[in-house]
Amino acid sequence: MPTFRTTANGDATIRYLDSGGDDAGAPIVFVPGFTCVAEDYTEMPALLGRRTVIVELRGHGGSTAPGGPFDSAAIAGDVGAVIDAVTDGPVHVMTFSRGTTYALTWALAHPDRVRSISIGDYTPAEIKLTEDAMLGLLEGRWRGTPVGERVDRAAALATVHAARAQSLWGPLTHWQPPLLAVRSPNAPVVDDAAWGRYRQLFPDAALHEFVDSPHDIFRPDRGRYPLLVRALSDEVDRA
């Protein structure tokens, strides 16, 4: 039965959903996107077929960080704090959207603890949003509920102000971990040029396009991406 737990990273309290159960030697740690909360993914551990941990970013859902900071290094530290709370061994890293930045920042600093990386509709980079873009997100809805009920407004704006544009293509290419990448060609996040770059730089990666999905690659099929992650994780663990 998935259980909500918390761990500390400095003054931050980070909530995560832990499915428990057999981790098959390495749990899957999922870092979702900027408008997501862990409740969005309660059915996913069953699809992944092993112990799964779903991280809530600081300022999202039950994760709090009074006074910040909200830069990518701090948020990557939250990912690491959750991982250390559940295992001292290796993990499979799974991401969606902006969660990719923070998961990759942690993974690139701890390659010896990463068995595979799965990236959902994002590039290996930190993208700096404008405040107007973030305000637009906060006024919108995500998966049927107002974003303002999912994300603390002050934390969201602080994250925008702390962000800096940076590429992670180089270090990820040098590393060449077992990699899965999924994109929606209907969204602007991973454009054709970036998709071509994935193909060129990661010739051994599993690359999939969800031609019927928006940026939310869990629509219309909630299980498609998790099942691909499961296949990669199982294949790596058998090798």
C-alpha cells in the first residue's frame, strides 16, 4: 500500500509517496513536473512492478521549504534526500517535464548510484521561465484541479527567480547511461531539433514519440510511459 512519508533537507520538509515492496535491487525514483503532486501517480507503482518512490518538489503538495532556497541545486538536494531516505544503494531515475532538471542534476553528481534514466518530454537542461509564464501556469488547471491548489504561489515565483538557463547535454552525453526518452511531437518542449539531438548523441537510447499525447504524456494512456520505464529497468537489471 503506497504510503506518504517525509524527509528533511536542511529546513525543507520533502514529502514523497513510497509504494514499499520489493525493489528488485534498485527502486524507481520518479521526479514529476512543476504542476504535479504525488497523488497524481498513485496507480503508477503497480505498473512499474517494483518499489517506486514519487518525489514532491519543494513548494508542491506536502513539501515545504520556509524561506527557500528554490534554486536547482537545492531542489536536486531534495531529490537526493528522498533517495537517501529509502536506500543507500542504486536507483532507476524516472522524470517528467521540469522534474528532469532536478533529477538529472542529482544523477550527474552521483552516477555510481544510477542504473538508468528515463526522461519524459523534456531536454537535459534547466530552462528559465518568465514570471509572466509562471503566473499563467498558476492561474490555470492541471489534471482537473487549479494549479494554485497544487503549488505554493510564493514558492513557484521564487523558483522562477532562482532559475538559470543551463545545458546538461554535455555531461549526460559524456556519461552515456542506459537511457529512455519520450516526447510528444504536439508540444514545444522537445522540438524536432532537440529530438534529433537525442538521436545523434544517444545512439543506444530507447526513444519513443507519443503522437497522440499533449505535453502531459500520461494522456490518453496512463500506463504507456511507466511500462517503457519498467522494460528498461528490468533489462538493465538482467544485464
